Amino acid sequence: MGHPRDPGRHAVQPELVGEIGTDVARDAGGRWRHPARLHRPRTDLSPTDAPFMATPP
């Protein structure tokens, strides 16, 4: 069972591309320790142009 504030995860259809910034720190489960921050939307790219974000090992 997850944390009470954890909304869970749901697959969505990609529609927008954005640049994000993250901290490199991860917890024992491989999750980011700090939230990702949106830097800017990338209106010059489509979702098919963006690299796939792989799940960490």
C-alpha cells in the first residue's frame, strides 16, 4: 500500500513536450527524492521527437 498522499500512477497519452529539471537523488525504491520542476514547454517538439524516459534499474 502506498503513502496516503500518493495518487497512484495512470498511463496517459503523451500530448505535450516539456523540459524538466530533477535532482539526481533517489530513494531506495528508485523514486526521485525531490519533485521535478517544469522549465519550459517545448512547442517546437512533438511527443514522437522526445526520447523515451526509461525506468531506472
